[in-house]
Amino acid sequence: MKKINLFIAMSLDGYIADEKGGVDWLGGQNNDQDFGNDDMDSYSDFISDIDTVIMGWNTYHQIVTELSPNKWIYDHLTTYVITHHKIASSKNKIFTDENPVELLRKLRLEKGKGIWICGGANLVQQLIKEDLIDFYYITVIPTLLGAGIRLFENIGREIKLRLVKVHSYNGMTDLIYVKSNRDIL
């Protein structure tokens, strides 16, 4: 069964975007400092075990209009965009209005590598409420936004997690948790 992974960054006070949906604060404390690849490459380790990415419309729109407008950066993955917009799908980019909980339950039974929940907050919160996320890869950015879009809000239940790994670089801290009732595989 495929593992469902949340891999996301948040501010120290728990926001994944500022009040206007912006993420220009994600850089860490010193973008000019020279770090070796081993210090900053938790993404490469993570993505090597992923073949599917799920995101909401706002996350998709931000990627294609702001973060990478000239190139789809997830060509090597099958991407599902949860949206009510009627957009033609391609082989590896699927636009769907399917219930994300049902979609994930179906996808996790397929063969292959893991599933990455890329964002946004509404999608993440729906999946947490249904206890579908196996691993939480949270990068804490050293900034306090004070307001914005919260990552964890109104999840309606307690979910116990177990810390698996901590890694710090450039003032940022990667925290990797697994649900307490899951084996690490």
C-alpha cells in the first residue's frame, strides 16, 4: 500500500502562506550563505520515494503563475489537481473534482511509490480529519507571519505522532513525524 506523505513548509507560528497567499518568506534566514548539498537537500531524498503528487487549485495556480510559470516542475510525477475548474487533463496532469478523501483511498491501493500531499491547507485538513496522512514532513521557517493561512486548523481530533528525524539548516528545521500507530517502512 502506498504511503501518503505531507511535505510542506510553515512559519514558526503555523502558517503556510501569508494573508495574501504569498510564500516569498520561505527562504530561511540567510539565502546568501553557502551550504553544501547535504545540508539543504531533504527534498531530493523525499521525492525519490514519490510518484504521485496531489494539490489543490490554489497551490497549482501559484506554481504555474508565480513559482515556476515557464516549466511544469513535476513532469516526472503523476499530478492530481483537486478543482472545480473545467480544465483538460493530460497523461501526467489530471484535473479532477473527485472527493480528495475518496481519491486518496483509491490511489493508495495502487502499486508504486508514495503519494505527496503538496498543499493547500483545505486539502491537508480534509485528509487529516480522515486520518489518511502517514508521514508528516514539516519544514519550519524562522519567521513569524502573525496571520495568514494556517496549516493545522479545525482538524477536530487528536492524532498522535512520533518524531522520526530532525534536520536543521539555514535557520530552518525539518521535522519528520510518523503517525504513532504506523510502522516505519
